[in-house]
Amino acid sequence: MKHRWTEAAQPKPLKLLCGSLAAAVTLIFAPVHAASPGDPLAAAGRWEGATNGSASTPPMGWSSWNAFRTEIDEAKVLGAAQTLVDTGLAKLGYRQVNIDDGWWVKRRTGDGRLQIRTGIFPSAATGGPDETSFKPFTDKIHAMGLKAGIYTDIGRNACSQAYDLHSPNLPTGTTAEREVGLEGFVTQDINLYFKEWGFDYIKIDACGLADFLPGSDLVKKQNYRAQEPLIERGSINRTDIKAVRERYEEVAAALQAARPGNDYVLSICAWGMANVRSWGKDVGNLWRTSADITPSWTSMLHNFDSAAKRALYAGPGHWNDPDILHIGHGEFDVANPVEVRSHFSLWAMINAPLLVSYDLRNGPASFLEVIGNPDVVALNQDKAGHQGVITYDSDDAQIIVKTLGNGERKAVALFNRGASPAPVTLLAGHLKLSDSAPVTLRDLWSKKSTTFTGEKEIVLAPHETLVFEATGKRQLENGVYLSEIPGSINVAVDGTRQPQLDPTVHRMIDPWSSTRSGGSRPQYAGWGGAQADTTPYGQSLQVAGQVFESGIGVLSNSRLQVKNDAGYAELTASVGVDDSTENTRQPVRFYVYGDGKLLAESAPLAFGAKAPRLKANIRGVKVVELVVRGTKSDDALPVVATWGDAQLTRAAGAGI
Ligand code: GLA
């Protein structure tokens, strides 16, 4: 893996320090911050977060998949587009119209050009029996002021060719003609989609790397070319993470060449597998974090959980994608208005793409009121791009807080996951607002306002989510906690050694195998990734008995980047080994860099050592980097390290 800790990169401690001997540090560690070539912890001195593609806010629009699966046609898609315009949804931001699986008929022998199924997309029949083009279609979409999206697979074959074998719209022909995916045709297909056909957005699935196994019934019966799996669905350790990433990187490069103006969106659909949580942000604009959503409450919980604790990995231009909304179907149909609002509110709060996917032509007015709620849409589309952070977590109720702009306003969602009423006490402190000044809550569904000081009791109905905009006196009047601004943070290196599956994701009865399988064990890694306001393993932040309500939890050998666009003057943090660490034997050391220059550092801090307060003058600094160096041994567990009360403030010396 790319970010492997190397012995050469490790500063050599001569002696370990504990407690408050922080001042003696520089004498003890030599070299202080030596960065050897290839050291992943070396400060880059520039923002390394991805800047390619154009998804500065989460994509919004419509997708054909949950509405029609492969049984799409031009009338259905254009009908959805027209409804977006006619209802005013397009003006609210719902501009993306995405064709999913089912559009293709074959890859032409000879020149490899993809052929569109003109029986369902009549405008694509542009010339002769073999010549097809989506240009007339995308022209229509563009003329409506909308954007067009297309679907493909990173391997040779698409998901419908494994899972929708009854479909009338599967590719036809010889084995080679039915290989409609990108493998072997990346540049040709991307140029076709983006330069010739004029698409703006592409979703790239990954069944071609996972499901066409040598010797399988599927391959034999359907006469497909077999593919040794690069993604093994049941095993992250047997998945070739590097190879999967490289496949998507190849596409990203082709997209940049095809659209040098950056006007495209790349959606990675590897269902959270192949450790995409850690690299999706560097390669694409959004990446699925879980298996396909089904229209059931528990599937919604599962998908929500897969993205909700990844706040530090998302930000402007790159978003966690818990899948298309399932409003309109099953437990999110018109008879379940509470669940419909909850699903929508939760997606909005965690900066998920807002892609609705029911038959818009025939949808009820009540859905339009939900998806057209301008206040809820606005919090999802807030330019600062801070994903909501779960500030109170339980299997029953959660409180999610999202910073709007630079923190002048907050959005807060109170979410009842369960089927019984849930009593919730909202604290001003959950919002990082002062508990001695009034807090005003504006309910974004009822539009009613209330005010409280300190705390407020609210009983949530089963499955209910209330969403408020909250204003009050900020705890930090002259700055922000880093955990309030996840969208300004890039997790350059998170210190995880081996991808581990996240055990906290809700496990529903598997929709595909029922109880015949081992259960819906999430196959996406993320356990141990950097977290806002908790440790990487979901514990409260605490160093030598001192609890931190705010802060960033990381592992040793990690490097975070923080954008200082707002021009703060000082960074301060109380740093140390977290009391929850399993590895209590190894010391760690904290470093703060500004535009590549070392600004502050701690002593080597062992488990049990009190947290010294680091201060760094960051006036004029564009990118602050926070590095924790720890054990050099790959055999040792990473150390849980805490940047307690980490904050950026306007005036040097000002603080909490
Ligand atoms: C996969 C994806 C879905 C959809 C289908 C199409 O299952 O995860 O979102 O695109 O393929 O076949």
C-alpha cells in the first residue's frame, strides 16, 4: 500500500518522556522532524485533497435505477427531466439526470464502438443500422438546463449481466460484443461519452471485477469471459485494493484529458469495498460506501451508517455516497411520510448526493414537499461542505450536527432509529454553543421556532427525524474547533495498517440472501479512520483522565491537512495518547506544520502522560498539517492519539 510506515521515516527517540516534561523535547529527539524521501508523514506544504471534477456541492438530480432498474426508456428519462423543470426542482439544484444500467445493446465488432439500444432510446438512431449516438438526447437535456449522466462498469461486464438476467435490456451478441464495460476501452469509451455524446457525469460500477468468476455457473451459462476477482466481496484481505484503485485512476486520467475544463463528475460505485473510503476522495467526486439500498428501514440504516462516520473523508468536490434515495418505494412510499422525511433529512445532513429515483412523472405532491424543502436542500448544498458529525451516538437515537458556513449557524438532526418513541435531550453543548445563552431552533419541516437555554427535551416519534437550524452564542467566539469543519480537512494519511471492517454499521437481514447467509456483514473498511469528536474506534476523547468534548481522533503515523482559507491566526490543541488505546506501550509525538514548515511539536508522549497544549502561529498560513508519529514497528498496533480541543482562532492568545 502506498502509505506504508517505513523505519527510515521514523525519528529516533533517545529516551522516552512522560508527563509534563514537554519542554525538554527538542533535545531528546534527533532529528526533530526529519522527513526522508517517500515519507508519507512529511508535510506536503500544499493542499493534497482532490480538485478534479466539478462537484463542489453534493450532486443533486434523478437516477433511473431505483425507479426502473434496467427497464428504462427515453420517455421515462425525459419525463423525469421535464418534471424536474416543471416542478421547480431543477431551480432548487436537481439538475442531474442519470441513465443507469440497461441502455446498451452491444460493443461493435471491429472498432469497439458501443451501440445504444435504439428500441428504447429512439433519438439515438442517428444514421444507419449500426450508427447510434446519445448526442440528440444530451442536447435535449442540456436545452432544458439540466446535466446528463451515463453508467458503465470498470470491468468487462456490468452488474445487470450478473444480477438481472431476466432483463429485456441486457447486451446481446457474442461474448466480446456483450463486453460493454470499460476494460480495454477506457480512453475510447470516455471520449465517446464525454467528447462525442456530451455527458457530464459518469457512474462506474465494479461488478466486472467481482462477479464473473472462473468456473462459475454464471460464466459458463452466459458464456462470459471469466475474470479472476480483483474485488472479493467477502474478503477485504483478498481484494486487490491497489489494482482496483489503479483502474479508477486510469479513468480519472482519461476524464481529465477529455474534459480539461474539469466539467465532469466521476462517481465510483464499488459499494464501499476495496477500501474505497480511504482513496475515493483522491480519485473521484463521490464513492459508494455500501451495498445497494433497498426500500426498507433497516437497509436505509445500514447505508446511512456506512457513510455517517466518515465526515473527515468528505468535503467540497468529494462526497461519501450511501446510494440513491429510495423515496417512493416500499417503506418509503406515500403511506410512510415519517420515514420519507427521515431518509431525506439524513442524506441531507451527511452531504450525501440527493439523487431521487422514483417515477417522477407520477409522483405524489407530498414527495415534492419533502424533496423540494428548500431549507433542507440548502443545508445539504451549503458551500462550505462540512458533513454532519454524529455528536451523540446510540443504537436508539442519534444527534447529528452540521456546521453551515464558518460556523455562524448550525443544523442539527435528532434521529430516532427505533420503532418506539425516543426521549432526547439536546444540549447547547452538542451544538458547541454556550449553555448560558439562548439557543434558537428553527424546525426546517414545520418552520416553527423555539428558544432554549442549556438543554431541551424532545420526544421523537418512532423513526422520526427532526431537523433544526440552530443559532446561539458560539463556545468559541473567535474561532472554530477542527471537528466543526470536517470539509476543510483532508485526511492525507490516516494511520490504519490493515483495512478493517467497521463493526458499528447496522446489520439488516440481508435483502438478497435473507437468513441463508452469514448475515449482512459490511464489507467496507473504515474502522480506525480519523474521526471528529471521537477516537477512531468511537470512544470519547480522553487523555490521562482529561475528557475532550471536541477534538480529532487519529491513529499514530497519521497526517491531516487543514485549509486555512478563513485566515485564522493560531492553532491550539491538547495532545496525547488516548486513554482508550490498546497499544499502551509506545509513545507518540505530535507536530504542527504551516505550509510545510514546522511550527510546533510535542515531547514524545506515553500512555498516561498529561496532555500538553500545543500552540502554533498560523498567520498567513494556507495549509496546516497535523502529524502524529509513533511506533516504527509494523507488528505493533497503532496508538490511538488525540488532538483534544483542537481549534483555529482569530487572534493569537485567544482560546476557549
Ligand atoms: C449495481 C449498483 C447499482 C446499479 C446496478 C445496475 O448493483 O450498485 O447502483 O447501478 O448495479 O445494474
